[in-house]
Amino acid sequence: MARILLTGGAGFIGSHTAVALLARGHEVALLDNFSNASRSVPPRLKEITRVDCPVHEVDIRDTEAVRQIFAAAAFEAVIHFAALKAVGESEANPLLYFDVNVAGTLSLLTAMRHAGIGRIVFSSSATVYGAPEHCPIAEIAPLHATNIYGRTKLIMEDMIGDLVRTGILSTAFLLRYFNPVGAHPSGLIGEAPCGVPTNLMPYLCQVAARQRDCLTIFGNDYPTPDGTGIRDYLHVMDLAEAHCAAVEVALGTHGTHAVNLGTGTGHSVMELLHAFENTTGIEIPYKIGARRPGDAPSCYADPALAKTMLGWTAKRTLVDMCRDSWRWQFLSAKVK
Ligand code: NAD
Ligand code: WQD
């Protein structure tokens, strides 16, 4: 059992990871500035887990405030989710992304060093592979940023790796997520995008809820079996369990480890749409639009290292992902 601080702990992946860590008997505290999370998340976490975990409303860029949290309780590890994550917004406002993601991580790492906390599990992304040359993608594939958001992930991976190399940190897991979707089966927590969703599953859910007229499929002329883009969709509860495994392995190892988190199976936009329709019984109106600039035809993981290093493989199916995403949308999600 360990005491773990989750930055961005009230967000989509952080909140589900809190549930999984508490279920395994770990002690959890959340740090979040609620810039992209609802204040209803902590009470809902309590409803799910029956545990009232401490919540610190703090910005990671406020080094002194983070230091005070570390001074008040001894943490064995930090899971660092807090970041901005919208690709389009990052191109429109690069300074904001460098500030929150890069300067924010620098501030967190400074506070960790001061407190002598040597273990970090970091939310990286498949975006660090840019436009992949071939799939499945292994961790040794070339790294390349195609947008500012991806650039910040690469910079943060390098910063953390350098701190391990120089002995300031002992252990880092750089977890490269593919496409997290789904929600906790209670329907109490899930993904709540601001404004018009840019990701496929939240958009599909809002079309199903008749909050949007129709889904636009971004291109059906890709070199894939049905012409639509292929991605590695991963249930957020599987992802949450991978974080438990990473923290537990980190407690007994040293060094920096980049690890892909995906199912290893790609599904096309059309396959996901049909799976959603079959699972929910709701017909999804759609039209074919132009390709979205910057989109790769296919992107799916080689998850072998996650199995050997973390003993983790994704268990939940596309049907689970569609059912749980829709339950959350139906019961709780609101367009912000
Ligand atoms: P999210 O926006 O739901 O969660 C991020 C949380 O961080 C939010 O609760 C937000 O309020 C908080 N936050 C933002 N800036 C902060 C700051 N300056 N100080 C304190 N808190 C701050 O996003 P998510 O989907 O849960 O993503 C979590 C992490 O995973 C991010 O680092 C993201 O880049 C990464 N990631 C996400 C995906 C995805 O598709 N969701 C894929 C790959 C990687
Ligand atoms: C999936 C597929 C689209 C919306 C993004 C980020 C990545 C990571 C995860 C954080 C693609 C198609 C989508 C729509 C569509 N985030 N699509 N109509 O682009 O793989 O990854 O989120 O790290 O960095 O880039 O995910 O859900 O946007 O798209 O046809 O309205 O759905 O073209 O093939 P993506 P996505």
C-alpha cells in the first residue's frame, strides 16, 4: 500500500485511476485546479468508493502551494495527469501549452525534488509517435511531434528522463496512452468535454443523445479496409488499472520506462459507429466529410512491453466501451 498524489486527479483519466487505486487499498490525494473538471467529481468518487480522499484545489504552476501539500503528508509517488490536451487549441495558443504543460511539470518536479519524492508516473500519449510509419507501434519507434501539444509531451518525457539519468528522480514510467474511451460502469464519472467535442466517442455520444445532428466521418478514402481511420480504443478502467500496475512496479524498480497502453487492436471509425449502434440500439446519422488535417490513416499499439513489465493487458471490449460511454452520457454528462 502506498500514498499517491494524483495531479489532474479530478479529470477524466485521473478520476478513474483514483477509483482503481482505492480499490487496491492505496491512499490517494487529488490535486486539481478544476480548469477542466467538475466540482461534482470528488463527491461522486466518494459515492463510488466510500472513501473521502483529500482534494487540493491548486495549480501545478504554484510551486510553493505544491510544496506545502508535500510537506503536510509523505507521498511515495506522484501520478502526473494535469495538462491541457486539445491539439487545435495548442496550435492556436502555444504559449499557454508551454506554460501549463512544460512549466507546470517543471514546477511539480521542483516541488517533488524539495520533498525527496523520487517516483513519477507520467501521462504521455501515442501522439509522440507523430504519423507512424507502420503499425503496431512499439516503444522504439521514432518520436516526432506534429503539433504543439505533442511537442509538449516530448519535452516533458525528456525532462523527466533527464532527472532520472541525473539521479534527481529514481523511477519514471512514461505511459503512452492510445485512445482512451468509456467510463466507470456506475455512470457517475466519465469524460465531459468543453464545447463541441473533437474526439470521436464523445461526439458519437452527443449525436446519440440528439444534442448534435449527425457525425461527420473525417475521410473514407484512407488505405484501410473500409476507408475510414483506424485507432486503438482503450477502456478508461483498463487504463486506470494499468496505472495501479505502474505505480506498484515503480515502488520496486529504478530507471525510466516508456510503455505503450493500448489493446493492440485497431478499429475503424465505421466499426466503432456500428459497435455503438449495435450496443445501444440507437441509430447514428452520419455523413462523410473531408480528411482532418494531421490525421494518420492507422494508429495502434504493440502492447507487449506493458504485459512483460507491468503484467497488464486490456480486458474490456469495444462493446464495454460503447455501453459504458453511453451510460455515462445518458445518466450524467452535460454539454459544458
Ligand atoms: P482532463 O482534462 O480530463 O484531465 C486533466 C486534469 O488536469 C483536469 O481535471 C484539469 O482541471 C487539470 N489541470 C489542468 N491544468 C492544471 C493545472 N495547471 N494545475 C492543476 N490541474 C490542472 O484530461 P484527461 O483526458 O484525463 O487526460 C489526462 C492526461 O492524459 C493529460 O496529461 C493528457 O494529455 C493525457 N492523455 C489524454 C488522452 C485522452 O485521449 N484523454 C490521450 C493521451 C494522453
Ligand atoms: C479518432 C478517429 C478521426 C472525430 C486524439 C489526439 C491524441 C490523443 C487522443 C491526447 C480518427 C475520426 C473523429 C469526428 C471522425 N489525445 N473522427 N469524426 O485523433 O486518434 O487522437 O485524441 O493525447 O493526441 O490527437 O482521436 O477521437 O479525435 O479521432 O471521423 O468527429 O475518429 O479522423 O480517425 P485521435 P479522435
